[in-house]
Amino acid sequence: MTVESNLFKDLELPDSEIFYCPEFLNKKVADDFFKHLRANTPWQQDDIKVFGKVYAQPRLTALYANNNKPYSYSNITMRPHLFTPELTELKKKIEQEQYCPYKFTTCLLNLYRNGKDSNGWHADNEKELGKNPVIASLSLGADRLFHLKHNTVPDLKHTWVLQHGSLLVMKGKTQHFWKHQVPKTSKPVGERINLTFRIIK
């Protein structure tokens, strides 16, 4: 599969370095990757504990890496599969972008099956990601809203739509000052796969 990209936009939010490219992959390439990943990924659904109660996580996940390093969040510890050729191809393309000149070790995939699947408010600030984590988030499939809110300034909020084939890059001190979420929606919406490339040393 051949990938191509267009220009990134700096969201210019305070206390952050966030860049968004709405057409990182063209539609045909994004379609092909979506179909392949949907059919060939070993999706799993873990339990999470919220306020002392255990629930099935409202999405499916899978972890890949080029090392053996596990990834832990929300009291879940995931063990990685080895990167596939398709994920390696996407990783290399993302690493070539001027806003993302990093060598990613790990990719956490999320499958949102419908509008009931979601990802609540959080920051990607786990210890194994380092002081100023770099997160490159590729979206495939149905468009979903993405919310940001500042930790200490209530009026600082931002919302936009993550499109099919788009790439969002968050780096610098972003995770120290901002939380983000993919909220539930009552509107009919198709499946979405989100690939979040990160570095675990």
C-alpha cells in the first residue's frame, strides 16, 4: 500500500504542541488499511475499574511493538504482538513527517464499533512514555468527535472531527496541561479504528 500526505495544521492551543493533517492518507489507501486491520487484528476487550466498579472497556484494543515492552493504563497491562508489515509501513511514513521525526516503538489500536464505544477524559502520561510523550494518532473509518480541555483553565476547550485517513500529533508538554476524549454519540455511526503510535523505551 502506498501512503501520501498533505499539510499539517498547528492548532495553536496554549501549553501544547498539537498538529493535525486531515488527509494524511488518501481515501483509497485509508480504506485498504481499514479493511485489513479490521479483519486481521487480534482485538481484545479488557475490564476496567471505575469508582470501584468493574466494567468492560467500551471499545476493543490491540497492542503492537518492535520490542517486548508492555504498556499499562487504567490498571490494564497489555503485552504486545510484533509489528506487522502494514503497521511498519504506516509507522515509517509517520516518522518521515517534519512534525514527527521520532522512532516509535509501540502502537495501541482502538476499535470503536459504534457510537456507544468511547474513550473517556484522560492524558497519555503514563510513566513508561517519558516526560514529554509524543503521540501520533491515525484515524481510519467513521468520523468521530475529539474533545480537548485544559487542566487548569476551564474556558480552554477545543472540539473537532477526526476524519478518515487523518493524523493527529500531540507532543511537548501537551499531556501535562490537556486531557482529551472520544465521547459517546447517539447518532448512527460506523466503525472507526484509531492507531496511536508512541515510544516506550
